[in-house]
Amino acid sequence: MYSQIDISKTLRGSIMVDSDYMGQVNVANQTLNLSTTSNEVGQFNIMVKEGDLLVFTAVNLVTLRKTIAANDIVLGELKIQMNYKSIPLDEVIIAEPSSITAESLGIIPYGQKKYTQAERKLYTATSGNGIDGLLNTISGRKAMLKKVIVVEAKQTALNRLVYLFEDEFYIDQLKIPADYISGFQYYCVEDTTFVSAIESKNKTLAKFLIGILAEKYKKINKDEKGS
């Protein structure tokens, strides 16, 4: 018997910081001299074998090293939890108990909203006064941008959903044929309640809702075949 798995295998992984997925993290297999980068929802794939050393680095994160164990090869995936780097300050003097935030330090304005690219374009289109605002309304640009925001949200939810559940979950538990998994995922992100569960990273609620959606989806397919 072999005491070590020497065959290289593509390992699937995800990187999280606190409770959010982290993109643009460098993942290097120093043993095989391979590297890759996590995508916008923290996912990555890299070739490994038992005993390989993976090193995870990013400018704002604490470097993490992980030696691949036999169990990692068997499972076929890694879940990596990283931490933000602390920023040393020369001296901080607090006269009274207070809550120090980026807003209180003047780094960002109070109550500033974070916009996606589509939302920034919509804000620009709707905040203009006079003739600019009128032309944007007449041209339908605002309506178009609102649609873009909806599509953008659905794509983000779909990216998270693709990684949240393995294909075996769809096939074995939801009884969705393998050829229908992709179509079912698109069907799921049309449901606003399910999308909210994905966005809030509530996997328990998402798993409950996807079971209900699976029954509806299978009924729709059955009715279409019957007709």
C-alpha cells in the first residue's frame, strides 16, 4: 500500500475573510511551482498532491501557508479562512471612550453608500437637473440602467450559487438531472427571496428554499414535456 498520494489532482477551493468571499488572492503551489488567483467570489482551482505547500497572499491579508493532506485530496476541495493585516499606528491617544471608524477619522464621508458600477451610472443619470435629467428620462436611459442593476445582482447571486452546492447535491438530493443543473440555477436566481438568502450568506435558508424551487422546477419541466 502507498502511504502517500503522489498523483497530482486539481483541487477546488474558496477563500473567505470574516464572513465574505475574497477575490484577487494569490494562490501558489510552491512544491509544483504553480500559481493562480481567486475570482470575485473567492473561488480558485490548482493542481496539488499530498505534501505540497500552498501559500496564500494578498496585499491587505496575513500570509497563510497550507500543507496538503491526504484528506484534502480525498475531499477535493479546500476552505481557506484568512485575516486582514493590522495596520500599525505610531501613536493613538483617546481622551474619552469613543468609537473610531473610517467616518470619524474623516477617511470617508458619514453615511456614504457603496455603489456598483451600474448603480453609479444610474445615480449620474437621475441626479442631473434641468435639460440633462429631462433628456435621460426621455431617452429611457434610466430604465435601461435599472435593468442592468437587476441583471448585475442576478449574476452575482448566480456566481455564489454555483459554488455553494456541489453537483451531487442537485442530482442526489434535489433529483435534478445533471444536464438540467445549469438551467435550474438560472431559474433559482429569478426568485428574489432565494437571492436575498444567497446575498446574506444564509446557507440554511438557501438550502430550504432551493428544495421548494426544485419541486416547482421539476413540475414545470414535467408539464412542458406533457404538452
